[in-house]
Amino acid sequence: MTDSLALSVERTIEAPVEQVWSTMTDRIEEWFCPRPWRAEARVLEWRPGGRSLIVMHGPDGEEMPNEGVVLAFEPNRRFVFTDAFTADWHPAGPFMVGIFEVTADGGRSIFRATARHWTEEAFAQHRDMGFEEGWGTMADQLKALAESN
């Protein structure tokens, strides 16, 4: 499989996988989008086929709903989601498949966030709208939270 339409960021986190995983899932609203924006997990069913509705709120009152479906949920390893469907498998978008994964590296962890895109246009759009900076900030926020536990 080729990842030619994938964008990703990676961080080494000075915490064990279980601690990072707990932060990833239990505190998602605190790290999921770059400040000064904030995330609100209105619906988040942590299971394959579960609904995901996270609304990002901007500093000037903007609201950006991100609705999709959880495709995979493997505790202490990864969760995968897509915006290609909404609740009850209604087709939508699609823009991307997101993969957030954590692996052990001695007593620390490697966190990787990847966005796989359906088309070259979606890939270029996501890259050009600041993927590296935005998802990089998100990863830094997760790192800071997980290391402070």
C-alpha cells in the first residue's frame, strides 16, 4: 500500500503507552485542536462503527463540526476514524481517514497522527491549510498533557 496521499506528524512522549492512551481518549477535548480553538466531543462512541461528532469552536464564535465514524478502536494502540460516513453509515464527504496511534519505545511512547486522503486534491487542500502546523500543535498539546500526568 502506498501512503502517497498521507500526511503525518510524530512525537516522542516521555510517558508509558497506557498513560498516553488514557490522555488520548479520556482528555481528547484538551488536545484535539490547536488553541485558541477548543474541541467539544458531543458524541464519541469508542468502538468500531461508533459515531464521532467533535465540534471545534473558534475564538470568534466559529463552529466547525467534524462528524464521522470510528473505524477501529484498539486500546493502547490506535483509533481510526473517517468523515466518509456519518451516523448509521450515511455517505458524506469524504475528505480523509485519520489514524492516531501510540507505540512503546522503552519507557516512553511514540505518537503518530496520520491523515490519509481520498484524492490528490484533498491531500493538497489539507497540506495547504496548514496540516503540519495544526496537527503538530495538536500533537504537542497531547505530549504536554501526557507528560504532566
